Amino acid sequence: MTEDTICFCMPLIGRLASNNWDHVVELLDQTLQSVLTQEGNIRVLVACNDVPASRFIYDPRLEFLHVEGAVPQTWGEKIRDKTIKLRRIAEEVCRRGGGYVVMMDADDLVSNRLTRHIASTDNKIGYLFQAGYLFNVAGQSFGLTNDFPIHCGTCAVFYVGENDLTPGVGVCAIIEQGKHTEYAKHSEAMGRRLEAVPFPAAIYLRHHGDNVSLARKSILRFRKTRNFLRRLVNRIYINDEIRAEFSVPPHY
């Protein structure tokens, strides 16, 4: 990677840990569709136990990073598994010389305006997706929120410069920990205030059956999200413009 490379990085749940592997691959391909429509010099790194039969597998911009490990059983083990994969991603980013790292979950969708905005502003620090869309797939609720990082891991971009190329240290430590609710706080504590992207930058897909973050207390979280969506003032429909911008699949 070079400094102008924008790298979309995502850990992928293992086949044996998933509820439905075919569905996981389908969700990944939806995510990749939205990522690979971006402009500029992009790369995609997916850390995984099992290489999926993705329809994008021969795209030269996509690379799967193999990670060994036992099959996680509990919620805590799944979170540790995700952390191990994020560490593998951070190591690879450092090995390639850094650049912009877009933190992603392998089931979300991103705006096709994102890389254009990063390249045009090029702040050499990073960006926060303050605004984004929440899509409850099970309940077919869709709305805009202005506190997106509270809800979704696909919410930040970090710049890894020539002085940041040490895994486990500084910005790499933030990447490896993967605590999306604390991205802004930890980055600002390092003197790197993340710049808010001035438009909704991602869609968080919830309750589709394989969210790691929903593996514990799923009923409580479902009710909390349902009630939140009911209170949304800016509730909207997925119109043609949003579908095109985020590569929203036609069956949604």
C-alpha cells in the first residue's frame, strides 16, 4: 500500500461459527459490491478462517488474509476472534506501508462518494461517519441517525502514516481493538481528531441473522433498536438514489 491507497478492511466470521455460511457469503458480496464501486486506488482486505466463494474473488483489488484459530462458541470468544482478525489486518496494513484504513463490518454498505471525499480532503488523520442509515432487515425499518458510531462498526477511517507502522501501538492499537463506540475518543486522545464525513456514509444492516454484535442479549437489543427506529424523526424510504449510492440489493 502507498499513502494514497484507501484500504477497506473487514474481519469475516468463520464458516463453522456462522449460522448460515451461504448467507454470510451473500452478505459479504453485498458489502463488496458497495466497496468495489468506489473511485480511486482502493484495496480490500478480508481477514478470515475460510476463503468464501465470493463472486468477486478474482478482482485484483480484493485479498483474503487467512487466520488460524479454534471455532468460537460464546459471544466473548467471537469478539476475541474478531480482534485476532483485526490484528492480522493491522499487521498487513503496516507491512504494505500504511495509507487510509476504512473500518468495516462484512455486512454493511458504504456510500460510493466516500473515497472521493477522502481523496479530495486528504487530512492525513482520519474520518468519522457521524451520520448513517440504520436498516432493520427483519422489521424492514429504515432511517437516518446522527449518532451512527454508537450503532455500527463501519464508522471510521484511520490514516496510518510512516510513523504509525507498528502493530499494537497508537492508531494500530485502535484498529485492532475494534471498539467503534470509542474510535473518536481514542483518536482524539492521540491528538488526532477524526473529521466528520459531511453526508451519511454507510448503511448498518441489522437483524439479518449473522451480526456478531447481536449474538448476546439479542431480544433486548432488538427491542432497543425497534423502539429507537420508531422514534426517528428522519424516517425515510430506500429510494432509487440511495439504492444507487450504496448498491442496495433489489430484494431489500
